[in-house]
Amino acid sequence: MTDAKGVKIHYLGALFSGREHSECDDMMRSVQSDHMSGVYFDVAYSLAVCQHGYVYDGRGKDHRSGANGDQQLNADHYAVLAFLAKFGVTQPSMSQITGIQDAVAYLRRAGAGHEIKGHRDGYSTECPGGPLYELVRDGSLDPGELWDGGSHTVQAGENLDGISLKYNVPKRYIIQANKLEAPYDLIVGQKLEVPARGVPLGEKPPGDDDDPGNGGDKLTPFPGAEWFKSKPVSSIITAMGKRLVAVGCNKYDQGPGPQWTDVDQASYKCWQEKLGYTSTDADGWPGEASWSELKVPWTEDGDAGNQKLTPFPGAQWFKSKPNSPIITAVGKRLVAVGCNKYSEGPGPQWSDVDQESYKCWQETLGYTGADADGWPGQTSWDRLRVPWTGDFPAPDPILYEPFPGADYFKQQPSSWIVNEMSLRLVAVGCDSFSTGPGPEWVDDTQESYACWQTKLGYTGEDADGWPGAASWSALEVPRVTPLPVEPFPGESWFKSAPNSPIITEMGKRLVTQGCNEYASGPGPQWTDADRNSYRCWQQKCGYTGSNLDGWPEKDSWEKLVVPRTSG
């Protein structure tokens, strides 16, 4: 079997009354014996799957089956048998569905194509029966992206269900591989082995010891079609280009390099045509099937398509010169895309060198003039793809609506908060509303919010459409609930050099407005740094001359909107 298009799914025939798992081995031998008593030299099926989800080797990989109907049909597809029938046990269990997916994955690793069909699709028969054939048609038997095995370090808030979804590996395999015991509580920092899908437990994926690019080393999963259309700068693009050159699809004058270009698209189009694709299927934009065939080695950018990213913290946050793990992550990404102006580091404190490196990134994207000033903006930030660090700045409490709590939304409220949230979802490209956003929480609202969570890099139950604190902060919903504001204390009060929480809150507001003249702080004691920062604010308000003295007065104070510190 050298060029199978995929697999065909079968059942046992008229009647199957079910078996205890201890009897499934004998059931498999019975099928083999029945076939060998007729015209077959061995069992006709490639693999078989019992009700309990275990996969039995029949003729196995690399050999034609005898079950699909004729020689050509057997040459086109492997044959996978499910222990089910027309009468008796007709419905596959969840474990059996998982087992069939494993069988398909196993054969794909042996070179089978991505087709999954029923026996009836090539031969006049009722096989594999109505319930099983429905799963063939709706795609439920497809194993999806194949994880090649490796370790996972447990992060805060993770559970087995989430890890299972992330790697597309059934939970019970992770439990078995790590000998976990109920109730399966995980510890932050704990290392788990996540076994490869479609590989017998304890074995390595086929070709695991071969050279990179030949299926040996860990491969880069398909990042998704939209990822490529964002024209990314990534080590994945360099690795892809090297593979395209290796397979004879070299349209590069120089390179390949990390920036996706028209030349990458032309080279990938050559690869698609080499695989037999035509027309719109050979447009140069990578798809999952052609990507799997290319076997791009794993790079430092890892699983870019499923990577959880840090949302844009806002332009003013950077101008406050923050100290945060986000800045370290930004610096590492800038180095990775060739914008390294660091003599040492990068580190967590925003500095002029970070700004210079970010300016290089903006210029790489084609920005010029004031658009390449080194201060991050939303578009260039999205293109940089900074990994999630767990540290995210709180939104400005004055400007944005605070998170009302998860339970608030699950009551399906009708409110101005929902209305403003919905308008923000539309603004960030997550519009699943059939009749437009409004104040009423409806299914379209939840679907739009799920789009936003997915855009932030959440997956599985973390992208269920119910707002959480982190995704809400990132959305920056304009404030609609009233905010208590600190009244102006009077000019003479400031000139008395007070020590008060009002000064701290004022300083925080000045920082968010880009008026940060503090070496450290701000704090409760009025200092020259407070006065210099306030002078900057007066200048922003349009004051000149003697009115630009740094001493607060009523008009500029009311514009600053300082939160109230007391009842």
C-alpha cells in the first residue's frame, strides 16, 4: 500500500450482540478465522476497533485490505472495522469513536491520505450502517491535527480537560501515560507526558529518529490559514521556506527569511501543484493537508496558530515606562524577528533600547515617519505575536467599564454595559450579530464574545463566549456606570505639600495620560515630580505662560477626572 487516499469504515454485518472487553480478543480472532475459511489468506481488514475503544491490528499498515469490494477499491483505501452491526449493537460508544480516530491517525502516520469514507461509498452495500455512516459524513471520525508527543508543564488554572483539548490527545491517554490517580488534581509546575496521537502507547512516532524534514524531528503544527494571510514575521516562515527549497520549489532570489512575502506564496504554490492541486486549491496559501505533507521542523515560535497571546496593553501603558514580564516577552520577539538593538537583555524594564528595537520592527513592516516612532500600536503589536506571560495591565478605571463578574452575564441581562460591549466586539472584528448589537444578551452576543476569546488565543472551554476578567480587560469596554470623582481640593491645599491618597490617585491619572515625570511612584506625598507631571498635563490642556506652573487649578483638575478616595 503506497499511496492510499485514506480509509473506509466498515461494520460486522447483520447482528452484533456486544461483548465484555475480556471477550474482544476472541471476537477479533473469530473475524479472522471466518475470513480465512473462505477466499482470504488472512483477515480482510487493516484494523478493527472494539466497543471499548481498543484498536486491533489486522493486515496493518503498508498492506492492502481485502474488504472494500475490488482490487482498485482496496488499492485506494485502508479498511477499518468497527465492532457494530445493523441489528443489536448499532450505535458506537464515545470510546469506540475515539478508537476509530486513533486507527485513522495511525494509518495517516503510515502515509494514508485524509479521506474518510464508508464502505458504501465505493460498493453497493448498507455497510457501515446508518449511525456510523452519519459520523463518517459529519467528520466526527477525523482525528484532526496530530500531536507528535512531548511534555507539558502545568500552568495556573489548567486541568486535564484543557490540556487534552490543547494537544488533541484523549484525556485517558494522558492519565495512563503519567499513571495519574483520581481525582486527577494537577500541581502548577508539574510535568506531564502527553503521548502522540495514533501511536501505540510507549512507542515513538514513525521516523522519530530520522533527519529534520523527513518526519523525524518534532514538526510545526499547521498555524491556520488566517495566520499566513496576516503576513507574519516568524521563524516558522524561514523553516517553511527551507523545506520548500529542499523539495524543489525554490522561487527565492535570496533567503528564505522570516517575513512572509509574495515569493513565499509563489514557492508554496509550486508545492501545491507538485502535490496535484489545481485552480484555487493551488493559490499559494498553505492549507492543513499540504502543510502536513511538507513536514516543517519545529521552531522557536512553536505552535503559533494556537499560541495564547498577550493582548495590546494600550499605547499609554508603554509611555508610562512599565516594568513587566510583558516587556521581556516583547524584547525576545523583537530579537527573534531580527530587530535586536540590545547590548544586553532584553529585560522587564521598558527603556530607550526597547523603543529603538520596536522602531526597527515598525520599519520592517513598512511604517515610516511618525508611524515608526518606536511606541507600539495595535496593528504592529498584533503582527509581533507576543506570547502570553500571565501579566496584563489593568485598564484605566476612569475610561473603561470594570468587569461585572461572570455571573452577571449568565443572568442574560439587558443593559447599557452589554450594549457597549457588543459595539466593542463589532469594532474588533467579532460581529456575529444577525440584527446588530444591542443591550439584550442573546446567543449572538455569546457567539461574538467567543470570537473575541479565540482572537486572544483562548481555546476549548476558555473560549465558550462567557466573559472572564482577563478577556474583558483586553476588550476595553467604554465606561457607562457612574464613577465617583474627587472634587478639587483648592490651590492652597496643594501648595501646603500635602501627604494624602488624593495625590497618589492624581499621580496615577497623570501617568495614564502620558505625563510621567516620576523616577518612582507616584505616592501620597506631594513632590516636585508631581508638579512637573501636572505641568505636562496643563500643557496637554492647552495652557501657556504663567498658567503652565504645575499647580493644579479647578479647570484642569476636572478634566483629569481623579477617582474619589473617600466617601
